[in-house]
Amino acid sequence: MKLKFTLQHTDVNSNARAGLIETDHGMIETPIFMPVGTVASVKAVHIPELKNDIKAQIILGNTYHLYLRPGIEVLKQAGGLHRFNGWDKPILTDSGGFQVFSLSGMRKMTEEGVTFRSHIDGSKHVFTPESAVDVQRAIGADIMMAFDECTPGTADYEYARKSMERTHRWLERGLKHFNATQPLYDYTQNYFPIVQGCVYPELRRESARFIAEQDCPGNAIGGLAVGEPTEKMYEMIEVVNEILPEQKPRYLMGVGTPQNLLEGIARGVDMFDCVMPTRNGRNGMLFTSEGVMNMKNEKWKNDFSPIDPNGTSFVDHAYSKAYLRHLFIAKELLAMQIASIHNLAFYLWLVGEARKHIIAGDFTAWKTEMVERLGRRL
């Protein structure tokens, strides 16, 4: 079944939307946050915890990392990533473009594609728009991303223009190859193009129009949260979403903080991913409904209240602040697991609450209050 998106509600005071995405591996209620499973796992989190505690509806895999390890042949023999890691709900894969382009000094870009060296062993590899499709066919993601160049947020206009135009040419090649190939497994895959254009409104509009013309099942916004000011990111989201079709899901790639999510939702974004909940969690930073906590701080040593100040536990057991701090100070692995599960569950709770308020008609007032609360340092 080709991906289907149903727009269910739109907020009267903003561009926030509530919708439903249908794939062969199940339905996704939007707005949604996708936990990042870079190398076939969401770090420190079991599949049952993803389903039951975090209530994830879709996870993300990374094409670059999965291509290097465990490798495409292993994934083919397993029957795709779903069967390899045991996740039976939807999966989205990026194209590997962001990782490749972040390998400054280890890659060479041409019109054909990108030659790069593995960060693992230095071996030489090539990604092209066509090979990115082939790799994602082997991974078996429900949603595949077009191979693009992720332009730095500090790029000048001329570089950003040339980069965007190359991304468009690569999209035409990738889409042609996608349409000429078939899924390797017994379900449908869907191809999303990516809007680029850096921080330049005229380039973003040109890119959004080009991407919309491709008539793919959904569209992504890339090249943000890569060095540009936050307000400029919000401006670019508004510029792009004025053009991208309303009846297709919009995916903002690699963003971000809880506040970023709510501001993105208010501007018409449906899908998000970011490593922040797990990465920050492993380092002791917890996101809560009242603000951010550093669990290594002395102030939590004798605080036996639940992790979330409202008394809400985002894990299946009401661990106290004092206990979690003890685990971090003792360098127990359980600390990273609890923190990762909590942060991811909080992110999923937050977008779920946003959805409820969009449907109820009071999203804007709720969002304004939540953004202020989420920015506090506890």
C-alpha cells in the first residue's frame, strides 16, 4: 500500500495539524517524533520498551551506518531491518547524505556522487543518488529519503544555490531509479525528497516548488539546525510550508529540542527526529514537563520525588531523582537506560499532547505556556 496521509484537524490560530499516516507496517498519528536507531538499535533501549514505555510508532535508521555495519548483505539475508532488529512497525531511513557530508576531509563530492572513507576502518566507498536507493531497498525502510547535500547553515548564497541545484539533479536521478526498481521484501516503500536552500528564502521557495512538483507521498525539510540561528530556522520552515502541499506529510529532519518541536508543529510540521533525547539522556540531562534537569547535580541527592516534577513517570517504574542521580554518579549503565527511556517517552508524550490540543482547538495557548516551561533549568 502506498503511503496514505489523512489530514484530520488544523489549528485555527496556527498552522499546526493533526493527521494519520498509513503504511504497510501500521499507522502513525501526527505530529510524531521518531526515535533514532542509528545502527539498528535505539541506544540503550529494548524493542519492548520502545513499544510499551516510549510508545513509539515509527523509528529511524541511518543508511550510512547500516551500510557500513552490519552491511547490506547481512540485512538482505535477514530479510530487511524489520526482521533483523525485531521492530514490526514503520521505519524511516535517511539517505546517508548528512553523515557523508559531515565527514569533512574524508570525502570528495562530484556531480556523480560522493566518494568517502569509512570512519571505522578508512575503506573507500561511493554513494550516488542511485546507490542510496539500492541501499535503502536492502534495508527495507517504509519511508526512504532522497540523497541530498546538507548545506551548512553558514554557507554563502552562491554555494547554497549550487548545492541546492545539485540536490535537485540528484533527486531526479534518484527518483528515476526508485521508480525503475522494486522493493526486495513483501511491502511497499515510499520515497521522500528533501527541500534545501540554506537560510535564503528565495532558494527555499525555489526548492520547495521543485520538490512539490515531484508529487512524492511526502516531503522533507533538510539543512536546518546546522549552524543557523534558531529564529532563522523557524523562518525557513514557514517559507517552505507555504508551498509544500497540505495533503502530504512534512518531515523536519534532525530537529530538535522540545521547544523546537512545538514551534515546528505550530508552523505545519508533522514529523521529527533527533538524537538529542538519547544523547543528552546518556550524559545526565533529562527533559521534563517543567524544564530540564542535570541529574548529576548535588541538589538531587536527597530528592526522593519522581523524575518528572509533576509526578508523571515516563518510564514503567517511578524512579526517584535521588536514585537516578546515584546511578549516574556510580556510573551504572542502568542510568543511561532509564534516562534514555524517560527522554524518549517524554518526547512522544509531548507530541501526543500537542495532537490532543490541536484536536481540542486550544493548541496555541497550550504551546505558548509549554514553551516557557520547557526552557527552564531546574
